[in-house]
Amino acid sequence: MTTETQSLTLPSGRLHVERSGPRDAAETAICVHGLTANVRAFDGLRDDLVAAGVQVIAMDLRGRGHSEDTGPGSYGLPNHARDVVAIAEHLGVERWHHVGWSMGALIGLDLAAVAADRLVTASLLDAAGGMDPAALDAVRAATARLDAVVPDMSAYYDAIRASGIFEPWGPYWERYFAWELAPVDDGLSATTSRAACLEDLEAATRDFSELWAGLTMPTLLVWASVPMNGGLLVPPDVRDAFLDRVPGARLHVVDRNHYALMTDQHVRDAIVAHITRG
């Protein structure tokens, strides 16, 4: 598999972008990660999609991983949605399958509101708006690692594993968290900006249900049924309302928590099936 890495300078700032699979593929998926995540979140899905003949584009959103921190006031989900469109236009992609995990799913709702004709399908991974406050507290707590300075990578892994939410632990998580680390004077610290994440988290608490009407393309909602901190990112009443109001939406239920979705092969298979038949 060939992966081309690019540093794209967009009007909003510089983004790290990875493009994998055949350039002449009939289908292209653009994968958009969650609040504190990065491009490595989609490695397993990328491999599965490329094996199915789909070109995959993934990126570090601004303020995350190896992309530029553009400073306070520059974030917010509509701005990230504009970045996704700008990436597609820069790479010559007219229409694509949107795969969004967590905040990336909410960015997909903003995309559907302004560019529905460009989305072939939408895969929304455990986010649709209306989060349980307890689950939101768990997401907010997960940003604390971004301010930490650790002596080495093992110490970083140990601290993250102690939270108990990034399970099952394995090479996937090690690659994911190693990507966000860089040397500082006293050891290692995350390149992802906690301030950027908190700015986006605040923006992600608005009512997204008014955007559901924009999902006129085939839509898959992946629902994580295992609570975090006693709450769900998609509470059952929000799930049911979404399925009732989005014509033709399909539901895939997984017995994992919100952060463990991409460690489940059945989830990846459901997304591949949704895209290849979409």
C-alpha cells in the first residue's frame, strides 16, 4: 500500500494530510478524527478500505498531531468542515464518502449542511449531538494528558492506560499516542493543543439535531453501547430520534465504549460495506 504524506497550506493554516490507495479509485473516503485524536486513529480502517479498492484521505485537524496550532478563536466545527472541503479541492476530489469519528461525525453534520451534494455517503461514529453530561465530562478529562510532561513514552502509556477507557490496549493505541508526542526540555509532551480541543469541545455542545435534515445521502450511525463515566456520547433517546428523522439511516451497534470503536473489526467491516455499496 502506498501512502503519500503532504503538508498542505490552506487559508486556515498548515495541515498534515495522508493519502493512501489507488489515485484512480472510483471511490474516495475522507476520514475525520475526534477531539483529541489524530491521523493514526484510522490506520486499521485505512488498510481495510484500501484493500477494498477505496482511496483514503486522512489528516491531523488543526491544533492536533503534526498540523499547525492556529491559535485561539480559529477553531470550531464549521471551520474544520471548511478545511475538509479545502483538502478535497486541493487534492482534486469532487465527491467523497465522509467517515467521522466523534467530533469528526459532528463535522460531517456541518459538511452535510453546506455541501451535501459532495458527500456520497456519511459514516458517523458515535456522535450525533446531545451527549450525556457524564460522558462529556470523560471526554473533557481525557484532554488533561495534553498538558503533561513525561520522562519517556512508557510513562505516557502507563498514565493513559490507568484511565481504563482506551481498551483493549495494543499496538494500535501505542502508534496513536506516540504520534502526538514530541521532545521538550524535560522529556516528552503532546503536540496537540489542549486549548484548541477545549475550544472545539465548547463548540460541540450546541444542538446538532437541526442539521440532521442535511443527511440526504446513505448514512451509517455506529453506536457504542458501553458507557463512559456512566454516560453515552449518543444517549438512546438521541439515537432513536436520529434514526426516526434521517431517512434510510442504518444503525450498527458495538459492545465497546466510545474510544474503542476502531479496535473492533466488525465496526471497520460495517463501514467498508457501507461505503462500497453506497
